[in-house]
Amino acid sequence: MDFLKLAHVRYSVRAYRPDSVPEAILQQILDAARMAPTAANRQAFRLIVVHTAGREQELKRIYCRDWFVQPPLIIGICAIAADAWKRSTDGKNYGDVDATIAMDHLIMAAADLGLGTCWIAAFDPKAAREILHIPEGIEPVAFTPLGFPADKPGLKKRQPIENLVLYESWPHP
Ligand SMILES: Cc1cc2nc3c(=O)[nH]c(=O)nc-3n(C[C@H](O)[C@H](O)[C@H](O)COP(=O)(O)O)c2cc1C
């Protein structure tokens, strides 16, 4: 699909069919994340692919919504701060940004291939660490369910472009 159309068509899917995701499609989606740009090409992230079958109750400890565990797969993305590029002037670590861009590539690729996703930030990081054995120093940044949608998109609520875009500088006081 044309990217500009895809940007309008993607939506947060909060109901999923149980149908499995073909392995070739999953690999295409993961490859889109692999191709994401990262600061200084450090690729300071890891994707965790989790099969939900038989683990629904345990996985709901990460994010307690029935639809989170409805599809066959959940994908988590973690930032590796120690590997990430840091800006020399102020030390800002770009690991979270790398992880976010990779996840967005994955989410847009999924939408392009007819699959549903939903960004999840309101998860329990402690439960995620325990259940997925994520060590200290590795930051779980976001999760998404991944499967075929069982709902329909609603109306997109967005601010008008003039509220979101400034030209030349922040407005003077
Ligand atoms: C960083 C981020 C975190 C989000 N976390 C959650 C979440 O924890 N739970 C949820 O249901 N939706 C979450 N969302 C989805 C947003 O609510 C959704 O993207 C927004 O309302 C716009 O709707 P749309 O995605 O359908 O266009 C998150 C989105 C982003 C980008």
C-alpha cells in the first residue's frame, strides 16, 4: 500500500481473531523492524516474539486486557542502553528512540500486510521482566499484540495540522 494511505489506514486494533500468523508474514514484519534506522546504526534493541497459546493468564499480568492475548502473537521491544548511541554534548541516550522507530516500522509493515497491532505502553514492566526474563539494564519499551483484526477502525481523532506544526521557531512570547 502507498505509505501516505497506510499512515491513514493503520489504527489501534483492540479485538483479534485467533487465526495464526503465517511464518513468512511474521518474518517480513520482523525484517521491516530490522531495516529501521537507528542512531549511529547501533541497532540497540531486541524484539521478543511471544506465542500466546496456553500462556494467556500469565501474559495478562503484563497488560491486563483480554484483547492483549487474543491473537497468536505478542511482540515486545527492548532498548539496550549500554549499546545505544549517546549524544556527547549532554549524554542523552537514544536507545528508547531506536526501539520506538523499529517498533513503528514493525507496526506499519503489519498494517500493510493486513495485520492488526496496538502500541502498548501502559504495561507492567516488573511483570514483563519476570515473565520474559528481561535482565537489568535492558528496558522493555513497548508491546503490541499481532494478529488479524476482529474490529473495524473508528474515526481518526487528530488535531488540525496548524496546531501541530510550527514554522521557523517556537512562537515568541
Ligand atoms: C507510545 C504509545 C503508547 C500507547 N499505549 C497504549 C496502551 O497502553 N493501551 C492502549 O490501549 N493504547 C495505547 N496506545 C494507542 C493510542 O491510544 C492510539 O494510538 C491513539 O489513541 C490513536 O489511535 P489510533 O492508533 O487508532 O490511530 C499507545 C500509542 C502509543 C503511540
